[in-house]
Amino acid sequence: MSDLYERLKDDLHRYARSIARHEPEANDLVQDAVLKALKEEKILTLPDYKQRAWFFRVMKNKMIDERRKEKRLTEWEDDLDFSIQEAAHSHLEVTELLSHLPQATSDLIFKRYWLGLSSQEIGSQLGLPAATVRYKLHLAIKKLRTVLEEEK
């Protein structure tokens, strides 16, 4: 496998740099492709041009997966862009607004919007997946918006 990598490394890095945004991302693509190749024994039996094509396809698919993942996370984070400070003018109003939520949910809101933690960081603190934290935040914001609309 090391002979295969040595033979193809210039082409792999050149291709990765052409599809990636920056050098570290290109290096990650090459590394992921090589790790996947280590698990695929049949790659050593392929002709040179098919080995190269296999690596290129793996790197391209990995990049597409990463872009899709970033897009989903960005959409979620944009959906969670809710300013409680704009909804309430004082700390008492914020406290009263958060009292409409269960304690665990208001803690999530506090960590996300006051402490500025990401859903990944909150999830690691609570032992929850980041997606679950985002879902709970989404539900909490929906509830807060309903409360605010009722008050108006």
C-alpha cells in the first residue's frame, strides 16, 4: 500500500487541492482516501488508472459529504438565530419568558445564547448528540415565539 501511495501521492494531492477550499482540507481528503484504501484490499489488484480513479472518486465523495453536512449545520444554526435580548428588554422579562419552559430547556437556551456555546459543546457537556440539542433548542424557540405572540 505504501508503494501505491508513493506512486500516486503527487496526483492525489494535486487533485485534492483543486477541489478543496484550502490546504488543510485537501490534506484531510487525501488522508481519508488513504485510510479507506487500507481497508480495501482489492484496490491493489486494479490497474493504475483505476486505482487513481478510485482515489479521486473517494476524495470527491468525501468532499461532497462534508459540504452537505456543513450546509445542514448552517441551516440549523440559522434557524436557531433567535435573540431573546431583543424580545425582552430587561433581565426580569427574560427570566419571566424563560419560566414558560422546563428547567432543562431553559438551561439549553442559557448555554446557547448567553454563554455562546455551540450545540456540539452543549451536547458533550450533557452527553447528548449535537442534533438532539439543536432539536430541543428548536422546540424551545418555537415555544418562546408562541408565548411572545400571545403577549402581543
